[in-house]
Amino acid sequence: MEDILTIHITVEGCDTLKSPRGQINIIRFGGFCDCDCFRGEVLPGGVDTQTYLTGQPGRLSARYMLRGTAADGSPAMLFIENNGTFDENGVCHTVPTIHTDNESLLWLCDTPMVGSISGWEKGVIIHLGRQA
């Protein structure tokens, strides 16, 4: 996968519910994107819900907005909903949905994409790219 959007996420807090059926984490985050097509900041309110229920694969559901500029210098906002599952090795495979208010970035909304997650010293990096 070739990255189209790479978003550096910084964790701001986490609330956890543990029950006899598993665990649910609500993770609040900020961050930034500095890519060829878009540069911007994650707006307050970004949240990732991770669900680990007994006998089921772990699930992730993240929603967040970014405000910044498109490659042509015009202002742009992105809304990203990224849903995925963790495989038996703990690797998360996601499918993002993207919306934007910027005409030059509308192609992001129509491009089938997949995502992956890697670590960095302040949190995680979300890699979103074209589906192979």
C-alpha cells in the first residue's frame, strides 16, 4: 500500500470499561497530517473506540476531523471514520471513509482505501492508502 494520508496521533486520554464479557477502551486523541495532498491538525474531539469481547476479534472505530490546507493552498477540512479489526497477531486492518469540503480533495472520498497502524514515540501513525 502506498500511503496517501499519514496521520500522526497523540493520545490525550483513555477510559476503560472491564466486564466479564471483555474490555472497551475510549481513547481521546489529537495529532497532525503532513502529506503531499493535505496538511492539517486533528481537531478536538477525536475518539477511537476499541472493543475486545471474549471470543471475537478486537474491533476499532475511530472518528475525527482535521483542519488544514490542500496541496493547492486552499483551506480544507477532512472527516475520517476508520473502522477495523485486529487479526490473531494484534495487527489492525482498517477501512476508512473520508469526507471533505474541498473540491480539490474530493477524490479522497471516491478512492477505495485501506489503513494500517504503526507506532511512534508519542502515539500511533495511521497510514491510509489505495486498496491494492
